[in-house]
Amino acid sequence: MDKKFQKIRNDFPILNQKVNGEQLVYLDNAATSQKPQVVIDEVVRFYQNDNANTHRSVHTLGERATEEYESARVKVQKFINAASSREIVFTKGTTDGLNLVASTYGENNIVAGDEIVVSYMEHHSNLIPWQQLALRKHAILKYIELTDDGQLDLNDASQKITNKAKIVALTQTSNVLGVTNDIKQLAIMAHNHNAVIVVDGAQAVPHQPVDVQALDADFYAFSGHKMLGPMGIGVLYGKSSLLKSMSPYQFGGEMIDFVEKYQSSWTDIPWKFEAGTQNVAGAIGLGKAIDYLKDIGMQNIADYENQLVDYVLPKLLAVPGLTVYGPQDSQYHNGVISFNLTGLHPHDLATALDMDGIAVRAGHHCAQPLMKYLGVVATARASFYLYNNQADIDQLIRAIYETKEFFRL
């Protein structure tokens, strides 16, 4: 393992603690990541020195806050290689961004009989907005099937995406199955039928290089809190031509140009989608998180996490009675690993692991249609990030065996 990554965990103060008398092993990164001290300090610095509302004041604090907020937008633009910072809309998170697209572009472009294509591996955030849009508009919701090892079936995708499809909404990386989809190829399929592709990037952006122009994504949403940033801040990328054609998502201050008694006009993108006072500290904190990630290098992070998966996946597969969902080959499985232990409910397994200081997720992971597709009610899930290491994995494996022994499984 890279010694550079062994030192990284020292940047995360929360990891230096014991839980139930054991050293904390945090393996719930798909839900939210921990924050390095530099991000925490940056948020505190803003509130202590520059706190003011943006775009509305000519005084010094207001101008500094605005400059920092817009500087964070540029950092996001460069991080995902958007063509312009005006294609970056700050949101509350991935869910907010996807709802924005469904409530604006979707509402204005979907009519009865149109098709919206999703997959069985979608998080509820990239399913329910389209489900509800289809119900409102009397459109048809179609699901792309999965292969036997839990990957997206591209042959089925080519059959499901037809000339009737107007929106294709897919995750780049599954929060359950540990697979990353070929968004570039799926975008080609969508565009060949004049459909737009909406990408849930919540599990991809924190862990690998993302270039929205190379992917040719029309919309791409992700969250700051999963990539070392604060909670309550997220990003929606949209091609400028599409954003300009869309009506505002919410109304009020900041997003207007002129307001008359009976009608109003809207300002330019992206600000027409950022009504009211935004999470300025969150955006600035996200900018600092991006600085931190870029200093390490996203490809370096991806390579390191692949090493972790190479180490942990065979050990999990070797546990008697343990089932891993998704690809069994580490070449195709990323750092999100869902599993069940025969004879023990995943909630009980997660509780037992917590007694050993190990934080994993248990439940349906906001993916109930996928759980039904897999034939399970819930799973346990261990998800890894750049501050995890082999010692964390060894503690996880040891605790699983101890749990099996305790319950006589």
C-alpha cells in the first residue's frame, strides 16, 4: 500500500477515536465521507472572517463572500471539466439536483406516451423523481436489466432506449453493487435517439476522475458531503444550452432580473436556479475539499481504492455463509461492497460490527427495487475511501468471524 495514503488518515480528526472501546473503522463512506481538518478550518475561517450574503452588498465582507463563492464554482467547473462555470449550479445535494432536472426540464419536455429509461440499480434519488414525473405526465417508465453478476446489461439498454425515450437517467457508480457504468457508451445510445442523459454521479465523483464533456452527459449531479466536503452542498452540471432553455426551479430573491407587479424576468444561468440565500460556507468548504482531492490526484485515489478492493474482496468471499452482491472479480468491483451473512439479519450484523468499532451500513440503501430484484430485504454494506487501509480491512474480517462464532453461524 502507498505510504502516502497511510499518512492521509492523520488529516481526519474524527478517525482518531475509539468506539465501544475499539479503534474506529469507518466504512460507511457511500453514505457520507469524513472531513479533513483543512475543510473544517476553511468553513470556520469563512464564518469568523468573511460571513456575509453574496451578490447583494457592495461592502467589503459581501464582496469577499461573493468572490469566494464564485471561486468555488470555478473550482467545481475545472474539477469535472465543464465547459463553463455557468454550467455549474449549486444545490443542496444530488437529490436536489436530480429533482431540479425532473421538475424543470422533465416537466417541460415530457408528454403522454414518452418514455423515461432508468435501471434497477438506481438510488431512490434517481428513480422517484422520474417515477413521479411519469405518473404526472402519463409517460412510461422503463427499466434496464442487470447481468447475472450485477452489471448493467448494455444489450438490454440498447433495446430499452428507443426513439420514444426522451430521458435516460442512470447512475455512474452503484451505491449497492460496486459497479461503474459506461456512461459514455450510454450517452451515445441516448443521443442516437435524441434523448438526454441524466447522470447520478454521487458515488463516482469522490473516487475517480470525471470529465463531463468526455462523458457527453447532459446533466450530472453529485454531493459535496460524499467527497470530503460539508453537508448541504451539491452540484448540478448541465449543458448551457439546456440550462438556458429551462424554467427556474424556485422563485424569490437572487434569481430575478426585474420584478413588476404582475410579472417578472429571470437572471442568467446558473443564478436563476439559485433562489434565496445559498449555502455559501458549504460551497467554499467544497472548494477546499476539491483542492485537497486534486493535491492527491483523483487517479491516484482510484488506484489506491482498487488496491483496497483487491485485498478485501477475496477475504470476504472466503467467509463461509457470506454472500457478496455484484461482481465477484475485483477488476469489476469498486469500493462499495454489499453482503449478507446467512442466518443473521444485516441490521444485527451491523450492530455486532459496531461493537467492534466498525461502522458499516445496513438496510435497503435507498434502493428498494434493487433489493427486490436481488431477492433480499436488505444488505450490509462496507464502503471504502482514501483514508481506509489494510488494518481497517483486517479488523472488519476479524469481526465478521467473531460474529459468526458468537451467533454460531
